[in-house]
Amino acid sequence: MAQDAPILDVQGLGKRFAKEDIAALQDVSWRMDKGIFLGLVGPDGAGKTTLLRIIAGLMHPTEGSVRVLGHDPIKEGPKVRDVLGYMPQKFGLYEDLSVIENLNLNADLRGINGEQRRESFSQLLEFTDLARFKSRRAGALSGGMKQKLGLACALLSKPKLLLLDEPSVGVDPISRRELWKMVDQLVEGGMGVVWSTAYLDEAEVCEEVLLLNKGEALFQGPPKELADTVADRAFRIKGVAQRRRRTLSKLLDHPAVSDGVIEGANLRVVLREDHDQQELQDALPESAEIESIQPRFEDAFIDRLGGGPGGKSVLAEQMEAKDMGHDAVVEAKDLSKRYGDFYATKEVSFAIKPGEIFGLLGPNGAGKSTTFKMMCGLSQPTEGQALVMGMSLQHAGGKARRRIGYMAQKFSLYGNLSVRQNLDFFSGAYGLSGKHQRKQVELMIDLFDLDRYLKASPDGLPLGFKQRLALACAVMHEPEILFLDEPTSGVDPVTRREFWTHIYGLTAKGVTVMVTTHFMDEAEYCDRIGFIYRGQLIALGEPDALKKQAATDAHPSPTMEDTFVELIHRQEQQQEAAS
């Protein structure tokens, strides 16, 4: 092996699966030196996981070659395993084993024994801050700690190249920052890291990015280089606060607009090439103000893929308008959930108005999912009340329950049933029958383009189509209220835009939405946000108001993620001072 061999050398790589019309990978080539932090990005089905599995030697390529420090992962597997660490997309450890038992099992598999094992365990437990949890079952860890354990197991062999397949999916912003800092330290030590991610703010701070789409490499280089391709085409629109969703929907269908999202009271819009600001101004109400802004990596990412999915929701167009007749559709009144002496949620109160999007945010283990489950009748409060349309779903009849739709945090459909059977089952569970049931099932199949997957198990669907199916099952009975628990976790930005287009359309018809999310840009889409921390509601308000509340001299214009971190930091300081 030559001394100057790159840590990773991919040449003309291709992969085609049997019975698939489109290649999973097509002529992908790139070289990577040590000490490089590369972000691997692309929409669902782009080929990111397939690429990582081939590099790790878990899958044979159809064509082309891969070399890890000069070695072929298939033909020289043992040599590559000595220098490569791989953390799969799904939590690949044993949840019924403790932290230390998982480490021991992985060390046994890698032949790490004696003093080397003791030294590695000591370093990794300190590095990941898991030493105090080494006797805890992996299944009882928070999302962030599970990812840290997965990282520790991947680092046991002290690899030169580390492959991380979406390690931050489902992890709150604080834990994501901790994970990022840990990996950044490894890169500073000379390790090469490939970090596949659905969070484009993460990709934006990588040294390099590789953008895949439909198996092809569309871009490789510094993220700023891609962002600069939409320079002078990114704009912020002010003065549309009261009609921002309606305005955005109109703009997304305008031929001059490539992409657009809500940013609190404002809109962020990217124009297509060969279109100018005047076209945008002509499409807006006279009160709107336009200012040119610095483009982000995400702006260019969506533009390079051909733009966003448009502004109309065919789902919402099929739904009748709702007239709730309530000032507050969903209410939490001093809501508490206690396990022994431990309060998972303590005295939480808020009210959600008809047609409002209410976001519930908080770190992993903060109590937001507990609160969420009590609100939709899946868990009994210890104290206080969780009311929907003035009724407790714990005691309400089936008629009241059929007025809500629920999309669970973890994909909750039945893998032993086909896609069609899931649609039939959930439509029946929500009270549909006869011709109306058949009509609604066929409508969902058509609206969400599910026809090609009807005989397939949901477990084998691409993530974007899993999300479509889960949403279809939650809304086919046309509920007045939607409970969405981290509905877009792990979903790419294009599919997330499609999802939120449906949500905006549904709220325009009067549907009320309560949502939890770890994507801080999605928090901007909400009318109001509640921050949960250590079981308590520590802040409640509109996104822009909360950002002003979190502003400091060091960060006078905080992002929503900065706001999240700052408000939790202040709460910790108050609790420490009180104790």
C-alpha cells in the first residue's frame, strides 16, 4: 500500500438491485483524505445507505471499486474492519443488554481483549459520558445516549475511517451538538468521517459534502460552494405575518419560485435561475417587503434537486371545511404524570385554538412525548386534565375519538399487513365502512401515489412513502384534530416540505394540529411553541417572540436552535440557584 493512499477511494461505483428499474448507485467517484469531515446528503432513496454499506464491505457493488486505505472491503475484509468503524442508521445494539454488556459483546466480536479492552472502555465511557450509565439497559437510554453508545461501539477498534448513517435522527438539538463535538474531536485527531444526514444545517458546517440523487453524485465540494450557486436569488419577505401560509402556497406555485419556507412571521424564498426580484414583488401584496439575504446550503440543495414540491395540498382540497365551535380545541390543565416520586410531566397547562399549529419541543426525556400521549388519550394523567373539545379522551366514546387523527413517533403501522391491508384496517378502526370506506381508501392510494406498493409490507417501503402511508391512515376519516409525534424524523427536506404543504392546507380548512419535532426549522412553521424541560413547561409563545426572549449580547439574532439551547440553559441555571 502506498504511503500517500487516500483514506477512501471510490471509482465508478455502481449498484443495481434485481427487479429494480433504476440503479441505486450510478458511476459515483470520489477521493477522501484523512482528517476530512464529509457530509453525505440527498433525498430518501438517493443511495446514501447503499453507498455506506458498500464501503463497509456489507454489500457487493455491481461495478466500480472501493478502497479503504488501499484495501478492498470485500476481498480484504479483515484488514478493512481493523481500520473502519460503522454505525448503521437503525440502532444496531441489543436493547435488553446494558451499556457495558453491549461494549463487551462488540469487543468480543472484534477480538479486543485484556489491557486493550480495559483501556478502550475507560476512554470511550469517559469520551461519551456514559460511565455513570454503564449498568443501564440500552433500551432504557434516551435517544441521544443510544447514539453515543452506538458511536462508542463503532470506535472500539480505533478506526481511521468512521461511517455514520444518520446518527442524529430523532435526537434533540442539545444531544446533536454534543454528538457533533465528539465527532469533531475525532476529525481533529486525523480520523476521516462520513456523516450521512437529513439535517442540512449539519451538512452546512462540514468541510465537504457529497450530494446524491437517484444514485448519482450531483455535487462534491465545500458546502459554501453549493450555496453560492443561489447567491442573489435568496430573499426574506416581511409584512405577511397574518397570511404567510396563504402567501407561501401561492408563491410555491409561481414559475419564478424554486423554494420557500416559513420563518416565524416571515417567508424565505429562493428564485429559479433567470428570474428576478421584480417578478417576486409583482406576486406579493403591496404591504410585503423584500430583502436580499445570504443563501444557505439548504436553499441550494432544494434548488439543485429541481425545487420544492409546490404549494397545493391535494389532500386538503378533498377535505370539507371544519367548524369546531370552540375557543380552545385542545387543553392541558395542570397536567401531571408521576411514576412513584418521579414526575415525567408536572403541572403543564396550555390551550390550542381551532386551526392552530401548536409545536411541543424539548430534549429527549424531557416529558414531551408523555404530555403528548396524555393529550390524545393514550396515557392516564396522574393529576390534572387533558381535554379535547372539552372532553377527556380517557372517558370519551368512540364517536369523540374518531374526531382525531394520530401519527406516532415511531412508525406504528403493521408490518405483517400489506399497505392496502393497513389502509383497510385503520379506516375501519376510525369508524369508516361500506362504500365510504372504499372511497376514502382509494382516495388515499391515489393522493399519496401508493398504488405500486399496495402488496408490499410497510417495513420495506422507502422512508418517504412510510411517512405518506402513516399520514394517510391518520387523515382518511377527515379528523378535526391531528396529533403528530415527530412525524418527519429522518425524512429528507423535500419530503418534509411536501408533508408541511399538507399540514398548511389542512389548517386552512380548520383542522387543528399539535406536533412534536426535533427539526428546529419546523418549529418556525408553528403558530405557537411550548418548550418542555424536565417535565415542566418553561416557555410558551410565538416563534419570533421566543427568539427575542432568548436574545443575548453574544447572539442578538438567535436561530430557533440557539433559542432552544439558551432557554434550557437559563432554566438549568434557575434550578441550580434554587437548590
